[in-house]
Amino acid sequence: MANGKIVSIHSFRGGTGKSNTTANLAAQAALAGKRVGIVDTDIQSPGIHVLFGLDETKMGKTLNDFLHGKCTIREVALNIGEKASDSEGRAKLAGKDIWLLPSSIRGREISQIIREGYDVNRLNEGFQTILKELNLDYLFIDTHPGLNEETLLSIAISDILIIILRPDNQDFQGTAVTVDIARSLDIPNLILMVNKALPKYDPADIKKTIEATFNAPVAGVLPLSFDLADNASKDLFSLRFPDHEWSKALCGVADAILAVK
Ligand SMILES: Nc1ncnc2c1ncn2[C@@H]1O[C@H](COP(=O)(O)OP(=O)(O)OP(=O)(O)O)[C@@H](O)[C@H]1O
Ligand SMILES: [Mg+2]
């Protein structure tokens, strides 16, 4: 059995900041000297590869190829630390132990997997194999919003589940659903993170209210930020602008993950 931890990042609704958060949390763990993998299980609408400067032409093998038995999981893993870096934030990952396992961005392959499905056990085996083969400390899983097969799997096998929510009533209801599922599955570490919080509210008040509502710890309240929107998923914001409020709050969440024994 591999010793590395699986960290799933989920939100019930879309657009909460999962992909930006996952990429930045993984990057912070790699900067802290950890061996880190990132899997894009958002098969329907993959996106996290963009934060690592990849497009269809640079991707190589994908999770889809693995799920269809066309390659091993190891062949999907792209070493980000080895790539010549093309942006100020990503350049800081040079020489670090960080791998991305992207999902295909080809329309035909996405529709094929949605139409035909795949063996979810194979995905689980892939997670376990890559943890072992790359001797990872952490495997971060970026998910599709809502609940579907790969999301339920990634929640069920998580050592740490990060649920992201915005301060919005639709998100509150959806988060209650996911928290209930996580509790029924006995996920060992359930951590909430608030993103897109309006700066006019005190983050400490938001934290207190959300913790009382869901009876779970909030590891960070990250502000709604024009600077982050302006970054437009081009770069790893917390590496590029480490002194920004969003980045500092993000690092607080990374610390909470690294502190889990
Ligand atoms: N704190 C923030 N302030 C402003 N914009 C943000 C913030 N966090 C994320 N964004 C922006 O919100 C959009 C969605 O972010 P992201 O893709 O990370 O979310 P997601 O939860 O992965 O979305 P999806 O559910 O579609 O996968 C992006 O344009 C991103 O730049
Ligand atoms: Mg996403």
C-alpha cells in the first residue's frame, strides 16, 4: 500500500475556483519539497492543464488513453518540474517533483468517454499505481462539479477532502449535500475553503459562520480578486504573486494539508 495521501478538491457547483486552487495547492506542496501528482478527473470539461501552460499539442498521453487501456498511468504523468518554463510563476517549479496527469481536450475523446463510460475501478487502480511508482507524498485530484462517478470515487478514497464554496446560498445548500456524503463515507479529514469572498466582509466572521453551519474546519477564506480574474488561469498566481492576499490565504490552506499526519 502506498503511503502518499490523496487530496481531492471538490465543489458542488461549478466555477468556485477548484482548478486554480488545486494547481496552486499542488505547486505550494512541491515548493515545500514534497513529491506531488495532480490528476484532472474533470473528464467532461478538463481545464487544469491550462494553469501549467499546456494545450492539446503539448499534452501527450491522457487519462482517457489510460482508461481505455491504451497506455499505462505512468505514461500519462507529465513532469512539470522538468519542462522549460514559460511563465514567471511556473518557472519556480523548475527542478521540483511535480507531475500532471491531464484529461483529453479533444472533443471526440471527451464525447467517447461520456458515451461509453469506463471502468471506475481502473481509475482507482491508476491512483494507487501512480502514488507508488512516483513515490508521491500527495496526489491532488481536481474534480468535476456536482456528483458523478469519478467524483464519488475520488471523495470515497480521499485522505483529505477539500470542499470549496463561495459565500452564496446556492453553494451553501450544495456544500451541505457533499459534507453529508463525506461524513457517511467516513473521510478522515474534511476541510472547507471559502473562495471569492467579498473583501468588505471580515474573513474571520465568514470563517466562524461557515464552521458553525457545517461543523467542519475552514482552512482559508480567499478573497474575490480582480487580480486573480485578470490572471485568467495563465499562470500559478500564488507563485507569481506570493504577497497577494489570495496567495497568503491559499498558503494557509496548503499548510493545513501539510499538517495532516
Ligand atoms: N478568488 C477569485 N477571484 C476572482 N476570480 C477567481 C477567483 N478564483 C477563481 N477565479 C476565476 O473563476 C473562474 C473559475 O475558476 P476555476 O476554473 O479555477 O474554477 P473551477 O471550480 O475549477 O471551475 P469548473 O467548475 O468549471 O471546473 C476562472 O476564471 C478563475 O480565474
Ligand atoms: Mg475546474
